[in-house]
Amino acid sequence: MEDEDEDDYEDIDDDEDDELGCTDDDIEDSYSDGESSYSEHCECDFHPSYWSDQINKARMPLRESVERRLITLFKILPSVRIYNTLMSISQDTAETQGRMDKILCDIAGDTPDNLVAALDIYIANGQQNAIATLLKKYSYLIRPRDTVTLQCAVAMLEDSPHNALSLSILEKELEESLRGICAMVRSCFCHIEDDANKKEMSSILKLRSSSPERQDRISAWIDHVATTSGNGPLHPMAFAAMMMGLPMIPGTDDGDDADLLNFVDLNQHDPDLEDLREEYRPNLKGTFDGWVHLAHTTKGGSVMLAKLYMKAIEIMPWLRGSDVVNEMINKYVFYIVPNPIQLNSSS
């Protein structure tokens, strides 16, 4: 009975050898003269010399199974982490990279997440042509939360044949950041565009800095431009939900924005709420500062910033007065909302 079991075990080993395309003699030849016990079918360095032949032979199907699984995941939701893992376990990195590039080419334009993952991978690999191709075809998928990736892509294209594309994106994003700041200020100081208030600001800027008259008129001007109707009373259903301990869900009456802000702030780490947080809690200063820093380090960026400054002064003349800006910030912090955007007259 024991002899039969031993025969069966030997048959299994023989079958495994046949499936891998090698024999016991082949394996023995690979361990001659005290060399490390690496199988001829394992050319990578992921297995130590003390592993048995059976483990070495089983390792290759396992690696192939892991690779197939990772490729399946990569096709669904690509990421730099999966890409790097596939490259690290690959026996033919050139073939694997070509395969990954083909997958990214097919799926990069499907979703914003796919596009950002593809850009991150190409940025890490320094593939400037691929970056330029994606930005030309799918730049409309870039979200405000993807600004860091876009900035890295623009910096990567600066010293390349795609320099013109890099500069055009930089100029566009600087202008959009400026318009975003202007829109936010107008939403907080709703009468700032009134003709009477514009004329008053022009008169204030002509006065001597730090003079008592100027300070008094600035305070009065800010009171006029910051007059708002305020949010309406809390919706009855929202009040009932709050008393029951439920989160306040945005409704259809006045105060929707406040309710929505409470809702999206419940879980700061929920990725599904990132877009809402970006809309209601935009990091305008961080975004603007990032593009300005990139312009400072880009050839021709200084000229671009000078033009941007002139445009900013044209649409927001109060930026010329640092004391006006400081008073606006104080008004915003203490009277309008608890979480202020940061305005900087030097920007």
C-alpha cells in the first residue's frame, strides 16, 4: 500500500515537470558546481537559493496568476501602485510596459480617475509625448482636485517639443484661478460691482495711505459692499432630522448651501464627496499659488504673470490697496463665514 502511494506521488511530480517543460535532469544540470539553485525557468531574483525544486517550480505559475490578476485590476482602475508592482514582478519589463501603455491608451479617456492615473504613470516614466497626447484629447476631464497632477504634467512638458502646449495650459489655468477668486469675492461681497461702490473705491485709493479719513471710508465702503440678505431659517424637516441625530441633507429651500456644507463635512475622507468639497470648499489660494510658482520657474512665465497682474487690477481694483484687502479679510473672517478663503494683495 505504501509503495502505491509513493508511486502516485512520483507520478504527480513527473506530471508537474512535463507541464513546466522540464525534467529532473534539466533541473539537476542547473545546480552544478555549487552555483545558486536558480531554476532555468526563473530568471528573476525573487526566490532564495534554499528553496526546494518543487517550490521553485510552483513559483512560476503563482507569479503568472498574480500578474493576470493585477492586469485585470489595472484594466478596471489603473494606478501607479499597480503599475509599479507589475513592472517589478515582470520577467520582460519592455513587453509589460508596452502592454500597460496599450491598456492606458484604451481606457484613459473613460473616466477622470483613469486619466489622472495615466498621467501620473507617464509623468513618473518621463513619457512626454504620451502626456501631451492625453492632455490634447482629454483635458476636459481634469477636475479641480486633479490640479497637482496637471501642474506636474505642465512642468514635465516645459523642456520638450510640447513647450507651446505647456505654456498655453499654464496661461489658461492662471486666468481661471484668477476668475475663481474674483467670483468667490463677489459672492461674499455682493455689492462690490455696484457703480457707486466702484466710484467710491477709486476715490479711496487716491487718498493718502494710513490717513484717518481713508480708514473711515474703507470701513464704510466694506459695510456697503458686504450687505447680504443672509440665509433663510432652517428647513423644518432638516431641524427634525437634526433633533433625531440624523445628518442634514440638502433640501430645496433657502439655506441649502449651509446644509450641504454640513453634509459633505461629515466624513472628510470619503472620496465620493471630493467633488462637492472642491465646489463648496475650494482651495483657491493653494491652486493659485501653485500655478504662480510654476510660472516663476518657467521660461516666459514672468511676462505671463505681469499680464495677469494687470488683468487682476483691472477686474479687482481694490487689490491696489493692501489696507483695503486686509479689511475685507477681517470682514470675511468675523462676519460672513467661519472658514475664510485667503486673499493676498501681493499675489
